[in-house]
Amino acid sequence: MTSTAATHRPGPVGWPIRTTPHVLPVDGRPGPVGWFGSRDSGESRPDNSDGSEDDNVTELDASRTRIRSVLDDAVGVATDAGDGFDTPIMREAAQAVRVRNTTGDHAFPKPAHRRVITVANQKGGVGKTTSTVNLAVAMAMHGLRVLVVDLDPQGNASTGLGIEHSSGTPSIYEVLVDGTPLEEVMVPVEQAPDLWAVPATIDLAGAEIELVSVVAREHRLRRAIAAYEKEVDYILVDCPPSLGLLTVNALVAGDEVLIPIQCEYYALEGLGQLLNNIELIKSHLNGGLQISTILLTMYDGRTKLADQVAQEVRNHFGDLVLDVVIPRSVRVSEAPGYGQSVMTYDPGSRGALTYYEAAREMAERGTRMEPATVRESG
């Protein structure tokens, strides 16, 4: 029997049959892979008499455009096919070389004085430890001398830096409770040259109770850092997710505060309480303390909420907010499982590139900062 149906010719294996010709965008080039697509469909928008809604849309679009531009700059999206890196693999390899700085040719500028930065936010899961670890490694990879102080009893920063922090290991606990010098408990970190860390163990969980009767207990860490004579450019203190005595010690010890803010609503709820505590510390215990840096983390470009939070933070804090935002990245989450930062685990990844840009921006800002004012002694 002869079939009367039209002859069907299959398309290329694995691809659907096109019924209409494929039309490229007007400029003949697709948008950058992985980032936001064009919002313009070629049709005019309907007239909307509600001016406030138009203003909100315009403001969010501006925020989205700015963040996309910064992210594209951070990951080196090619705009010219003649740059020599015309394939994704070649671009990623070039980006990894830039992040690792294996030749030592690209150094971040050194600050005029030692910067002691407390990384604080009582909200858990906003990226305090992840930011501390990756910023420290990025700075050390680019010629800066960095000391990380893990002040969280969970010891996650110690895990990310690949250093021992089991119970009984000489740690920040001995510094706070027994007055042991930092030099005796700090260890070198293999991930980068000129990078050291003071580990935290579970013993630190009992430090707050043990320090209750100690005179000037809020100043224990500050005195230890003041007695630390080794030349370093940055000291980064990773705080626990609370506003207890350990965090107070970190705020009293620091000259600056770096606040990581997750691009979600819950991250904003407790921010006012943190700012009030910082003001109390500044008024009574550390007159030289200042909020110097706000870092937006876990940015998800698929949601409007992330844009709204980013815009609100920028409106409130202004230039304190770094231009670079840290996007959600599986590589950043995977790295601690291997005892590494994302800077060494996958230096070509989006997470590594954005942390590299954040560290560079912090270093450049540091050259313009004035030395901290003299503080009252504890």
C-alpha cells in the first residue's frame, strides 16, 4: 500500500525542526552568555498613567543594568572578537590566570597603614565567612600580606583556609582567655603566599562564659592585635552570627566594619540592630570604628527581589557599597568541602572573578583612607 502522507525528512539529531527561519538580534550578535537578556522586544510599551510605577520600573532597570555591567566587567565578557580569546574556554583560562596571578605581575596597591577589618552581620548565612576567606586569599595572591582571625566557634573560616582546627589546637581561644600572643597560634595558609590565619576551635564556644569576670573583657582581642608586631597590610576578623561578646571584641578591635548583605529581604531585617550596636561600640568603646564597606552577596539575577534589595542598599549606604556584587555560585559553595577557597578551587569561575574584583576594589579604596583616629584605651 502506498502512503498518501507527505514525505517527512527528520532534522539534525537532537535539535527540533524549525518551522520559521531563525532571526538573530538586530545587531547580529547574541547577548553575553549567562547574564540578563534584552528586555526590549521591539514593541512599544503601553501607556501607563501611574507615574510612580514607571519610576519604580525605571529605578529597577537602572539597578539591573548597573549590576549586569559590573558582573560582565568582572568576568571579562568579550566585546571585541579580535581580543585573541574568542572561545569560552580560552576566556576562562585567561581569567583564571588573572585571578591566580602566578607570575606576580599584577599586585594590588598597599594601604598606607595596617587595616583591621571586622566582617560582621548577626544574620547567619549572608556570606561573612565565605567573603572573609575569598577576599583574604585574593589579596594575598596579589602581593598583600594578610592575617585572618577566625572568631567563630564553628571554625568555618579555618575549614575554608585548609588549616587544622580540631579541639585542643592552639587557637584564638588561648589568645582571648589566656593572653597568648597571636604569633604563637597563627599558622601559614598554603593557598597563597603571605597569608596567615589564627584558627578557631569549638573551645571558643565557652569563652564568653569564662570572660564574664575578666576586667575589660571587650578589649582582649584589641590588645592582642595591638601587640602583634609582624608587618601585615590587612587583618580580617571573621565574626560569629550573633551580637555577643565575641562580636563585641571584634568590633572593639577593628578600625573598619565590612558588612556582607545577602540580596534577600530577611538580610535587611536585622541590619538596623547591627547598625545600632556599631554606634554603641563607637560611642563607648571604640571611637575610631567606621563602616567602610558594604558587600552585596548571593545575588540572583533571575529575581526582581535581588534588584530591589540591591537598589535599597545602594540608596541608603551610597558609596560604601562596592560596585561588584557576588552572584550565587555553586563553585563558591563547593570549595570549602575541599578545604579551599574558590580562588584556588576554580579560579576561572564567576564566583572567583567577582571576589577578585571585590578585593581589588577594596585595596584601591584603602589607598585613599586616612589612618584610624586614636582610640580610648581599654
